[in-house]
Amino acid sequence: MATATVLGAESPDRWRYLNNILNRKGPYTDEAFTPGDEPKAFLADAKILVIGAGGLGCEILKNLALSGFKDIHVIDMDTIDISNLNRQFLFREADVGKSKAEVAAAFVMKRVRGVTITPFNCAIQDKDDEYYKQFKIVVCGLDSVEARRWMNATLINLVDDETLIPLIDGGTEGFKGQARVILPTISSCYECSLDMHTPRAAVPLCTLASIPRQPAHCIEWASVIQWPKEKGDLKLDTDDPEHITWLFTKALERAKEFNIPGVTYSMTQGVVKNIIPAIASTNAIVAASCCNEALKIATTAAPYLDNYMMYTGNESIYTYTFTHEKKENCPVCGNLPQNLEVNPEWTLEGLMERLQERPETTLRKPSLRTSSKSLYLQAPKQLEEQTRPNLEKKLKELMETGDELSISDPGMPFNLRFIITMSE
Amino acid sequence: MLKIWSMKQQQQAASAASGKKKVTAAQLRVQKDLGELSLPPTMKTHFPDPDDILNFTLTIEPDEGMYKGGSFNFDFTINQNFPHDPPKVLCKQKIYHPNIDLEGKVCLNILREDWKPVLNLNAVIVGLQYLFLEPNASDPLNKEAAEDLKNNRETFKRNVRTSMAGGYVKTTSYDRVMK
Ligand SMILES: [Zn+2]
């Protein structure tokens, strides 16, 4: 098989240890595992996507390339900052200001022969479903909840008879981290576990306003209370050094007043930008775990993570692996959007009647929206009045083919979702 | 990969469709929360743009307590991280209240330190309503008002009435909020 020989092409010994795993069965390999060319070919041919080329992303790209993946894409919209250099080891001082995705891709391609890494210096939202569909696996190394939710929802919405793309998600926070495997619609998704994440520990506003105890309280006071008070509608730009200096000065005055030592410029920057300390080795541990899962899923050479591994390094060290249960009423994976053909001449009310007749739906008081339009919302009262005129309107005035229709109902734990196709 | 494909075949997932303009997870959740909102007659919402459900105003008109007869407007701003992030709530008028400062910021635990994604918009609205029934001197954002409430409840009550009529309390003038 042509693809299998690619692995051995450079030097017969280069992939010897990886081949040891792929050339024979082990005590834990899956029944479906056929040693030899099949897993090797899959590894060589499978397109894998890495989201993020930062602390985790650098590690993930390096690991995947060294694990035998040959066709890797990477998306990151950020540019390299001098403060990244301590852990984002694919970057050098001369790279400051350049695209993370592009520099990381070039570096790993130079270092690992035979791998192709295609970088994209853009937001994940800039890519469409067709783009994401080409991948066998997606590995996420992000620090943003919003981006993760978007990626999670996108891969879940792609599920159909031919497509099921596992999402391997890594995250770190100081000495803590986690790696998880999400099999869209089969195992629990990012949204299923949203309740588990404690949003960052916030200090009560009144503490900030009346009895600050820590330097961070003084900084938060400056940004949350003093900024809007003195600057009015001017939006705080946490990347603007002048704004940070203003906050730093205010925080320092406040700290003096309450006898609190320790307010610095860099601490001000850290607090207002909500920078979570990133530790190089935690990134390495979590990224390594994510990439081993990618290798195992791609080759079935060993059982993969089911489905959540927590790494707790801040109180001595503790790791815990458990199956996070799928949430039955998960708004994202609990039910998937279905196709719905509608006649553009129907009124919205007519559509609602037809939906209520469908046996699989038990709608009592449905509210309907698309991503950009409130079609008809039954509550609160003022919104009902504002949207009532839409009931008489024809569907062609309200939506178009490709729109997602979301239907909520007090009798249902989650929203029903449909993708509209207009046809006469 | 083989194993996952076989699992997939066992699962009789109806095939999902994908659209061009997707509803975001935050929108899905806000739509659901709005449907579950049970507003008493003392509260009403206003959506400047009914198509944008992430931004609206809530008006509270207490029918009991020290703030009875007033009409208080709060701006709700919900971001795409909802319900991971709480909604941002700001009082639009300058009012005399121990837990609301002169810029309209509200000290309510579930809007900040005690927010959890399982909480919904209804919980926030109930919390706001409660602030007008039971202003709380131990969580001061308006220190002067909190001191007044602590020291002399009758003086505080009088100050509330004066401020609601658009008058001065000490050197601060307040917005008229009588309905
Ligand atoms: Zn889910």
C-alpha cells in the first residue's frame, strides 16, 4: 500500500517504535484492530485539525507530528507576544508580531519531515461546515469558553450518516488541567458540562466598593467601579497601555488609602485581562494526554479515554478519570437540528399549526426564533405583543432557505431546531 | 477510528441538518429562559429591538415596601458566553439605595460571585425585586444610604421618599422615579 510505505520512506528506523504498536495486537487492543497497514494508512491519510497555536497548541502540533499524523491543519487568529515565549516554544523573539498559526506550522514542518501543516490566521467562526467536515479528528487547545462552545456545537451539528468527528479538548489553569474526549451525540459534550465549570471566583461588588482586602480588589475597584464613573461611556480597552496606566494609578491610590501593599502595573494588566497563569509543564501534560487520545482513536491501537481526565497539580498531585454523563436536556447535543421543508406562501401561524400536528412534537405554547429574528415569542407579554404581527406574515417574508429555526416550549426540556428549506 | 464508526452505526441518530445561519447556544438558552419568565404585574420588559433578545430593559414598580410607587428601569445585557457568564444588569436611574451605586451598578450576589449557569433570568429578576423589598445595609454600594439605613430606619425611609421625588439627600440629587 502506497501510503504505508510513506511512513518508512525517510529512514527505516525512524518510526520503529510507533510501528511496534501498530504492527501487532496488544492485550487491550480493540477486536476491530487489524495490525499493520490499515492503521498506518489511516494515520498517514487522516486530516486532523488543531484549534489554537498557543501554549497548548504548540505542544499539540509537535506531538501530533511526532506521533505520525501527516496532514494537520491549525487555526489561530492571534499574533505572537513577547510574553508567550517562555512556554510557546515554537516561537522566537524575531517572530513577535507574526501569526501564531503560520510560525508554528512552519517550525514543525521544518523539524518533522513528511508532515504538512496548513495554517489559518483567522477566527474559527470564519470557516464553514464544509471546511470542518474534511477532518477525522479535531483537537482543541483554547482558553476561551465561547470558542469552545462554538466548536463543540459545530461538530455536533455536523453529525450525520457519514460524519462523526471526535473532539479532543484540553484546558489548563495554572497547575490544573483536563483532557476529554467528546464523541458528538454519543458521549457528553462541552455544553453538557457547562454547569461544572465554576466561572472565575468573583469578589462581591460591595467588598470592592467598601472594604478591599487584597491588591486585586483595588485593581478591580478601579476597573469595575471607577472607570465607568470617571470615564462614562468610554469603553475600557485592556490592550491600551494608557488605559492600564490609568487603572494602575487609581488602584495604587486606593491601595494606599487602605494600607494594602502589592499593586503593580503587571498585576493590573493580569487582573483586568483575566490572565490565568499558564505553566509550561501543565500545558505539556495536558497536550500529551490529548495527543495520545488522538493517536489511539485514529489507530484503535489501545482503548481511548472515556471520557474526562482531570489533572490536579496544585495540591500535591492527583488525577482522576471518570465518565461525564451526557445531559439529557443538553441544548446542543440533546437534540440535533432536522431538515424542515416549508412552503414560502404559508403564514407563520400556519407553520405553527402544522408543527403542532407533528406526532413527535408535543408543543403547547411554542416560541419561534431564527438566529436573527424573533418570529413569535409567547413570553414575556411585551415581546408577545411586539412579535404577534408576524403570525399573519408569509414565511418568505420572515426566513430563507438555510436559516435555523429554534422552537422553545414550556413543555419541553430543550429547544427543537430545524433547518429551513423553502419549496413551493 | 474503526471502533467509533461501529458505535456510530449502532446509534440510530437521525441525521442532523446544518444551516447557514445558526442559532448560538446563548440565544437558545435566552429564548428558553424568556419562555419560562413569570413576571408579576409589578414588572414588565421592554425590547428596543424585538429581534435582539440579548438586550432589554426591565421595569420594576414595587407595590409594597419603602420603594412603593416608584418605577425603576434596569438594562439587561447578555453576552454570547451566557449562561457561563451572568447577565450584566445596570439601573438606568440615579437612585438612593444601599445596594445600588450612583452609576447604577447593583450589588446582588447572583449577578457576580454566586452566579451559576444553572440559574436563569427568572432568578435574577426575583433577586432584583427583593432588593426593593429588603434593602440590605450590610452589602453597601451607596455607603451613605447604607449608613442611614443602619442608624435610623425612619430617616432612611424619609430619604427614600425625598430621593424618589427627585430631591436631594444631603448633597446628592437623585432622579425622579415616581410613576
Ligand atoms: Zn451536550
